[in-house]
Amino acid sequence: MLDDDPDMCALVVNAATSAGYEAASSTTFEGFAASLTPEPSVVVVDLMMPEVDGIQVLRYLSSQKFQSEIILISGYDKKVLTVAGQLAKALGLHVRASIQKPIGLNSLREILTQRGDPRQQRPTGRAGEGATDEEIRRAITDDQLLVHYQPQYDVKTRKLAGVEALVRWQHPTWGLLPAAAFVQAFEASDLIDELTWIVIKKVLADKRAWGAGSHRIPVSINISARSLRDLSLPEKLLAFITAHGGQPSDFVIEITESGLIRELHTALDILARMRLKNFALSIDDFGTGYAMMQQLQRIPARELKLDMSFVQTMLSDESANIIVRKTLELAHALDMHVVAEGVETPEQLSALERYGCEVAQGYMLGRPVPIEALPKP
């Protein structure tokens, strides 16, 4: 715990001790930094301090490649606390909670007991990011790549509305890796298109094995921004899918809005022709890019995916709540439907239903699983 107020330090240490932690505190940055070895399970940082403020502490923790979870506290206004949390995540830090002072002992104890040691849940290091070209090619030739599926449910009926295909790498040394751990390596090796074809081929095979009603359930797949440089992509996609027994209506093509900025004219050309070939388009991670309103006007998409950062904070952060509600209103006015990502609690799902959101996905509704573990369509 780092706070210049000894009484606050004592409160946090008391709550942590009663939650089963061994706890220590410091009222100075020097003392705090000296206590970070070995790495603790949770660090609590006050943003308002006279010499080294909490933002500087966050930058220090990032520079040290800090992997433990962080709880931010502040007596300042809630907006600053929210921005500090966003900055921490941008710096690669893991924020468990952001709390405004005054803090109650019971509520703090509840936050501290929400989950166990994060080091038991999250691998240390960045396995997969440093994969060599040889390892990547072996992943392809040895069939180490596989697809898991995260279900998407109709918010009102709770019926299965779609699934998102998420590529995984069953690495012989590192184990099962998520896409975020290795996609950049595939892009750097100019094998990202090969990865796309592998995913599509596996999705079509899985749909055939899934059940008779699988044709009614669209599968969302992510297309790398690098692929949007190839003007022949719509024709290649259509030819590949039909050659493997599929059709455009089997898929929803997800495009991240930030990825469109780099090759805008080429990307818009490609996306328009995808729609002409009856591919459904979705704007992924909406709200995290740079030109949101322009993208809504330019991209011929019928689906918008609301980023989890807004969904997971909308009940505690009024600005996030407003963004969720107004995004839904705007999407509906543009004849688009909305998929909310990252739903983790019944309260979030109920709020989305009240706001008129059509589809939701998240760990509460279902984690990514192999095709045989999905509910039958």
C-alpha cells in the first residue's frame, strides 16, 4: 500500500490482513519501491500524493514490467480516477478496481477477496510474441492452430444468436496461446493471410460437424488490418469459402475501427465489395479508435460491437453509461444492431436489456470453447 496518509495505510493493511493477505504499507515512494521485491499479489496506490503522484507511480510500475494487480484510490473527482485506470491499462498494467475516498473497511475487504493471486491465473512473460519464422511455419505445417468459439446470445430471449471464432495456438512449449500472443508475429512474417485461410477452413469444417441447424448461426471472424491492403481480398474470400462448401452468409467479418485508418481508401473499397458479395460486416471494439463517427458513416456495416471497456464500467462510471446508451441510440438510428462484449455480471446484462442492446457475449454467458462444447444450434 502506498499513501501519504498513515491512517489510510492502516485501514488498507487491516482490510488486507482480514482478507488473508500479508500486508505492508509505506507513506513514501522510496519505501514503496524498496518493498516491491518479491512481487506482491496486489498493490494499492493513492493518486494524490505531495511528491511523487500516483500517475508517476503507474509509469514506474510499467517500466518495471509489473504483472500484479493494482487497486487505485483517490479523493479527487471520479473522472480523474477513471482516466488513471485507462492510463494504467494502456501502460500494460492490470487494474482490479478504482475506488473513491472515503473508503469503507467492508467494501475494501470485499474487493480484496474477489479473486486469488493473479499470478496463478495469468502467465508471466509474453509467450508467443517472440516466435520465430520457423516456429510459425511449423505451427501451420504441424496443424498446431485451432479455433475456439465464444457464444453470443440474444439479450431478450437468451437464445444463441452467433459465435465468434477465436484462433488459438497449441504451442509444444508454451501451451495454448490466445490470438493476442501471436498474431503480430504472423503479421511480421507475412503469413497473416495464411492464418485467415486456416481459420475459415476450420470454421466451415466445424460448422458441418456442429449440427443440422448450424447454417442459421453466423460465425464472426476477425480480419487483420494488413489484409485490407489487398484489393482482391473480396474475390479471394468468396472463392475460398465456396470452394470449401460455405457461403458468405456463414460469416460476419469483424474489422477493428483503428485498423481502417492506415489504408483508408483501399479498405473502404474492399469493404464495399464485401457487402456486394453478401458478407456481413461488423465494426469491432467500437469506441476505442480515432474517427468513430466517420467510420459509422463510411463503413457499410450492419453490426457494431461495443467494446468491453464501456460495458464493464457502465454501472460504476456515469460517463461510460452515457456512452453505452447513446451508442445504442445512434446505432439503432443507423439501422445497425449492437453486440456488447465483455459481459461478466447479471446486472450488466439486465442494463443492456433495458437499454435495448440486441446481442451480448462475455465470460458470464460463455467462454471460448472448442466446437463440440458449444450448445447445439
